[in-house]
Amino acid sequence: MSNSDTEINAGLMRRLLALLYDSILIIGIYMSYVILVTYLNGSALESQLEILFLQFSFVFFIFLFYCYFWKFNNGQTLGMQVWKIKLVSSGNEEININKMVLRCALSMIFSLVFLSNFIFIIFNKERKTLGDYFSKTKLLKVY
């Protein structure tokens, strides 16, 4: 987008629907991973260490999923493509890996704290999440 006057930040509903699409994809891929790990292990995972490993790998997979798509798919995950939104840096330059990881981590943390990441969108006119502010990013509608 060359003209900053035409930029419109994505609203809450678009963000949630893109998140829903991405979540379905993430869960499907991750379930395949769990089945593979269980098969290779020869039985269900029972020890606390094995379960902790799976939980950690799930969080790591989420980071990997979002950072991969943001970096190599023009700032859009598959859900973001469907709902026509794109992640950009606040200065509209290409987003770097540090901002991606920071945004992903903050979004996870703020979403766990009473969904504050999404509630914050409702009460600010820029339609930015707390993660957007701290990572200096924004989600724009694309046409």
C-alpha cells in the first residue's frame, strides 16, 4: 500500500476468524505429529517428561507456523489470506524475525490473561492489540 490514507487496521471479527482458520490448521497438523510420536514411541505417552515435551513442542510449533507464514508468505497466514488481512511493521517496512517472535509471544501471553489482547482492540480506535503496540506491528485489511 503506497498511500497511508487508505490503510485500515483489521478489526476484531476479522482477526478472530483468521485465528479460527489458522487454529484448525495448526491443530490438524499437530494431531498428526502427536500420532506419529505416539507410534514411534510404541505406546501412549505416560511420563510427565514426555507430556511436557509435547506441550513445549506445541508452543514451539505455533511460533514456527506463524513466523514461517509471516516471513515467506508476504505477512499472511492461510487464515489471514482468506480474511484479507496482512501483518506489517508500523513503519510499513518488511517485518523482521525479532518482531515476529515478540508479537507471537506477547499475543499468546496477553490472550491467556483474560483475553486482554482482544478486549484491548475494542477500546482503542487504532484497532491494535497490546502485542501490536509492543512489537511495533499492525494488521491491515488488504484488497
